[in-house]
Amino acid sequence: MDGMDILRELRKENEETKVLILSARSQIIDKVEGLDAGANDYMEKPFHIQELEAAYQTRLFDRQGSRISLTEAGKLLLEHCERILEDYKRLEYEMHLLHNEYTGGLKLGASTTVAQYVLPPLLASFIGKFPHVNLSLLNGNSREIEAALQEHRIDLGFVEGVFRLPNIKYTTFLKDELVAVVRTGSKLAIGEEITPEELLHLPLVLRERGSGTLDVFERALQQHNIKLSSLQVLMYLGSTESIKLFLEHTDCLGIVSIRSITRELYSGQLRVVEIKDMPMLRDFSFAQPQGQESGLAQVFMQFAMHYNNKL
């Protein structure tokens, strides 16, 4: 399938997106074919920036000696070009799915939060689309998943947190937020909002060392010059589910992903306590060995990105 075929498929579903063809083919018949396929304009390669500026009747670059920068019009053009490129990639991916069957094994590894609260519906959807791919999933904290990746025990990892290793390539695929929670009806004298300094006087239950959740919480504390060692931590536990069960029977504060407590908030079992001026945002990221991206891993990454864009 070439660019013309993709353009014709695009026009079946979308007549509004502007399409500019840049091609080394300069014959009249090539231009006619491109315009008939649905392009809004056709430009031959190589072309000069001045041609684009003439086409849009505006300057796209500010030139000061050897320095060059985008004008507001140039930034607008770049923004739209990036959108068109993303649309093209999505269309190319979906068309590719129609004509290709993938087979083989793919070994995944995921941090605990991702494995429990993000991956299950994604894995089910992937298996439905690619029934001949055999998936396996290793569960651990982020440091354990990175170690498994370096030891070639898995092909693709899903990690959280803020630490990055130089020999691993990280690609963000989802945003997350940590929140402080307490059992509804807890005897703790605590309102809807506290200051970071008040954390020093509250009993806490936290994830274990090596978890991305603890990394992010510790980094947020550092922004307020608070050391983790100065907190009253009752327990460090190996999973978010353990923290939630611990909170059911103990009057203390827990730090967990907002994605992990949807049911508990809805049922009224837990409530969120805001920590003033202390956001705890993080990324869920794909992790791969630098320069060793496997074919099926790339397919899964594309599928996951496409899946999340539909949510």
C-alpha cells in the first residue's frame, strides 16, 4: 500500500483534513493522480521554504544571521503538520492490521500498579485482535521490571516513577496521579486537606523500596524539604491491594494511584485527602533496551497507544 492508497482510504472517512503531497514525481499525470485521490495541493521535492511561504502568503521563519526560528504562523503550520502525521500513522497502523497476522511469543513485564489496574483490559483486547501471539506477564515493582529487561527475561516492560536508566529507552503511554487516602470513618483527626508538614505527624502505610509509587512520593516530599526517614511509616507493603486492606483495619494514611481506588471511592470505603501544593503526578512508560526493539514489542506498543487514544 502506497501513499495514494492511504489517501484514498482517508478520504472515505474524512474529507475535512487538509493533505499536502510532497513528492519527487513531477509529471503532470502524477499531480493529477494525487489531486484526484483527494489531496488539497501537490508540491514537488526538493522544494524551498519560500514556496511554502508563498503558498500561505506569510513568513514561516524569522531569520537573523545564522539563527532561524519559527514565526507564529510557522508554529501553527508545524502543529497542524504534526496532527496530520499522527493521523497518517494511525491510519497506516489500522490498515496494516487488516492485512497482517502476527505470530510468536511476547514476554511482558509490568510494575504492580500497571499490572493490576491498567493492563488487564488492554491484554484482553490485544489477545482478541492477535489470537496467535502468546503473551506472558511478569509482575514486580519498577526496579525489578527494569532488571528483568536488562537480563533479557522480558521483551517489553511497563514501569512507573521518576528514575531512568541510561541503557533503557522509556516511552510515555499514560498519565497517572498519586493521592493520599484514608478509611471513611477513621479516628484520625484529619480534614479534607492537609499541608505537607502535617504528614510528619500522621501514621502512614507506603509501597516498598523499589516501587515507582514510593519514588514519586519521595520526590514530592523533597520539594518541601521533607525526608522520607522523618515520617511515621507503620508499614511498607508490596502492593496497592495490600495497602487498601491495611487501611480497612488501621487508622492511618496511605499513598496510592487514583486509578486503584475507583471502586472504593464510589462505595464510600475510602476518601481522598488533598495535600496542599504537593502534586504527585507521574507517567506510566514502556521500557525497552536501547537499540533492541523487537517486532512484536513494537506492535504491542502501537496497539496500546491506539487503545488509549480511544478511551
